[in-house]
Amino acid sequence: LFAGSTEFLKGVVAMSGLPPADRIEICLAGRSNVGKSTLINALTGQKALARASNTPGRTQEINFFTLAESHYLVDLPGYGFANAPLPVVQKWQALLKSYLTGRQNLRRAFVLIDARHGVKSVDEEIMSLLGSAAVTFQCVLTKADKVKASDKERALDLTRKALQKYPAAFPEIVMTSSETGDGIATLRAIIAGLE
Ligand code: GDP
């Protein structure tokens, strides 16, 4: 799946702009700066790919990429910008909610969590939203290279505990580093295995 080319398809600002739900779809969510763009680049092996969704004006859009012409990879806007104006936040929350609730080809959401910082309240908001939309989500701990080996188990344990109250959470947590490549193959295999 990741051997082929990945292409930026479009940025969506309204439900009417969604591409047809004709292929398997996965989405990635996470706080701003969690390492989402870097992870997309690492997964696809295309360094400049996610820059498309990080350019100003694109950051509040739902960005669609095509994976090997058989899947959609969806980059959700980064959340947790405390200084974003309220109307902007409300607009994208409404879009996000409609998208998550209505997308029948969406197989799984990946919620990215900085391995150093753990699950924050804004992450929990997304998890609740995913739960109410009945979308299974899986946590991906990012920047594992920044965590000492002895702290990795602790980071996993804390995340596992935080997930206990979410029935929509997939139990396996993936620890990744876009820097060293740790966990990237595992995550690719998980995505490729979704049907
Ligand atoms: P986004 O806002 O979630 O898209 O975050 P970015 O992908 O732009 O990453 C934010 C910062 O974290 C950048 O300076 C990246 O170089 C850095 N970063 C991302 N992933 C990793 C990682 O796995 N390890 C380390 N050490 N730094 C990372």
C-alpha cells in the first residue's frame, strides 16, 4: 500500500467537498506540533507530502491524500491552538463532527499523542467525539526517540489507562519515531490490514 505513490487530492472545508466514499479511508488526528505531518511523510516515504496540508490556509481543512489509488489517508486539522479565534474553532469542530459521523468508509482514526506529554484534555475531547461517532480509534505515540527507554513502558501504561474509559479505543498502542523509523513499519502494516 505504501510502496506506491501517495498524492495530495484536496483540502475540504465543507461536507459538500468530500470525495466519494468509494475506498477505504483512515484519518489522523492530533494536537498541533504532535508530529502528524512528519509521520505522514515517514509513512509514505515522501518527504514533502504533508507540507501541502501545513501551509497557511490549509490548516483548518480536512486534507485528503490518495494512497496507491485504493485508500484515502485523511489529515485532520491539528487541534489545541489556544489562540485560535472561537468562530474558527467552532467552524472546524462542526465540520469535523459531520465528517466523523457521516463517513461510512472511514475504517479507523489514529489519534497521535506526544510520547513525552501523554493524553491531554484536548485529546480526550477528540476521543469522546470519535466514540460518539462510533469510529474506532487507535493511539499512536509520537517522538519515541525523545523518551528514554525506561520511560517508554510508563508512557504506554499511562496511555492505556487513559483509554480505559473509551470503548471505541482499539487496545494496541503504537509507539513511533519519525526520526529513527521505529514503529513506522508496524503502523503501515496496521493500515494496510484494514478492510
Ligand atoms: P504537526 O503540527 O503535528 O504536523 O507536527 P510536525 O510534523 O510539523 O512536527 C512538529 C515538530 O516535531 C517538528 O519540529 C518536527 O521536526 C518534530 N518531530 C516530528 N516527529 C518527530 C519525531 O519522531 N522525533 C523527533 N525528535 N522530532 C519529531
